[in-house]
Amino acid sequence: MKNENFRSGFIAIVGAPNAGKSTLLNRVTGEKISITSSKPQTTRDRILGVVERPMSQIIFVDTPGIHRAHSLLNRKIVDQALAAVQDVDAILLMVDAAGQESESEQIIIEQLKNSDKSVLLAINKTDLVSPETLLPLIQRCTSLYEFKAVVPISAKNGIQINELLDEIEQWMPEGERLFPKDTLTDLSEKFIAGEMIREKIFRLTGMEVPYSSAVTVDSFKVESKLIVIHASIHLDRDSQKGIVIGKGGQMLKKIGEQARKDIERMTGSKVLLKLLVKVTKQWSRSENMLKEFGY
């Protein structure tokens, strides 16, 4: 029987790099779908997460951080984020209360002015600022755009997340589920495994290495109760190879061990992860290589 009051729809999470978009997606789904790190621009792809509620199914679309992009890779990433906004029912703008990226936010708000979507505002990381600083921030944001709702939250600590979901639910169109009830994401385990490896590179290496690295999962095979994964880490320059491998192979071992544990938690299976480090020179500046790596 059709439920007349049930709502379902897509909402894009947009914001500056490091606003906490991926942390929010992982919080509302209850699973690690989107990778995170303290470094900006960790997310490079559109990541979809499905939240099932008693009277709604909300499909979140996590997008890369929008910023003034200069490199070919970053321009493609930002274009992907802006394109995702066109295909949703509503938009959630996330602003970092603790470290505002005013230039990025200005770029985003200018884009929103050209959109006919309902836009909600989530002020994130409220646990890191005093209540006295929140009101001026909210006033500044609402003076720039007429949001349908404003909700201060902490995605990391789960503060006001249910209140945010309640607000979002109101702006979803009436309709049946768009995905089967137990769906968490449309992404494959193979894709998420590659992202988990890339997350460890972001978290464990410094300088330019995270931004010059890409990961391809060359094979993902289930053998009895074991998943065997062969993956390649692609780097821009020869000098970066030694950093990723580390002295005596220790850094590569650390990346592999931490990624394997995450993949095992995701799949519920034992994982054999084999990593190969390759120098694919200037891959981030090559149209052909970017296409091959999925950008």
C-alpha cells in the first residue's frame, strides 16, 4: 500500500574544503562511507549515502569541497561538485564555525543564487566555538542568502543531527523509496576499498604527497573466506616514491595495515591487501590519465 505521507529525495552536501561534509555523511549513515582527514580536499568523488527514517528516505550526496581551483585535477573535482547540485531535490550548505572559508563560501553562495533548489544551512563544529560567536556567524550567512532552515550542529559529536534530519525531511518531495530499504550506498566495496587506501595516504604522509597520489584497485577477488585485493598507488614524481614506501618499507606497511583493518570492518571478512607504488608522471595534469583514474 502506498504511504501518502512518505517522503524521499536527494540532498547534496556542499561546502568549503574541510567543512565536515564527509564526517556528516558517515554520522547520518552510521557507517564509514566517505573518507576523512584533517587535510582539505580529501574527497574527490560524489559519494552517496542513504538514510532510512520512519517516514522518509533521505539520499545524501557528499561532494568535494568547492574552492577556487587552479590545477586541472582540482578544476575537475570542483566541476563534479557543482554538477551534483543540479540533480538533487535540495541542498545542504555546511559552514565550519571554527575556521570559516569566506572565499569558498562566497563562490558557493553565488552558485546557489542561480539555483531553484531549497537550500538549508548547517553550521558545523559548534563544539569548537563559544555560543557567543555563533549568532554573528548565523547573521552573516543569512544576510547573504535566504535559507529554508539554519541548524547548528557538530557532525563529529552527533550534536543536533536528528534536528537536522527533521528539517531536511520536510523539504523532501512526497514519494516512495528510491532505493531498497537496506541500501546504504550505491558505491561498490571495491571503490570504497580504494578510497580507504587513499585516506591513509592523506592521514600518514605530508607535504604534497596526498594531493599527488591516486589509487587504483587492480583486482578485488573473494576467495573462500578471504578477500584478496591488489591495488596501485600512483604518484606524480620519483621523489615521492621513497616517502610513500618509507625507510625499510615501513610507511607502505603502515598504510596497508590501517587500510586493511578498515576494509575488514566494512566487509566483515579477512582481507589480504597487496600494495604496489608506481610513478605515473604528471598524472594529475594529464586529461587521459585523469579519465583513466575516474576523474
